[in-house]
Amino acid sequence: MISVVVKWINGSPETFQAGQFLVYESGAYELVGSRTAMTTTLKIVKHAVLIEGHELEWLQSMAVERSLGVRK
């Protein structure tokens, strides 16, 4: 298991980016993905970045390499 230290930021992010974790006033939550259309009327009380953009790109490239048989 990997330990993750999350730095919570109060309020809504200025822009939505893949890898952000949003917590709504209702207690609902959502992980923003690269193909997520963000349309909500719920108030966001806090958010955190779980994975940075460059980390997400690296993971995606590793997945492609593995699916092509470049990496095992």
C-alpha cells in the first residue's frame, strides 16, 4: 500500500485539471479525469491534487509501452 499525504485546499479550484479530488458540501466527492465534463451546481468545499499532470502523463506512457510490449 502506498501512503499518500493529501494537502487539502479550501474552496473550489480556479480551473479543473485531471487528478484533482473534489469534495462537495453535500459530502459527495469526485475525481477529475482527462475526459470529465465538469458541470455541477453543487458547492465545492475543498479540493486536493492527487496526481500531478506530469505524473499522469508518465503513467499513461507506461501503460501504452506495456500494451505495445515495449515494457514487461
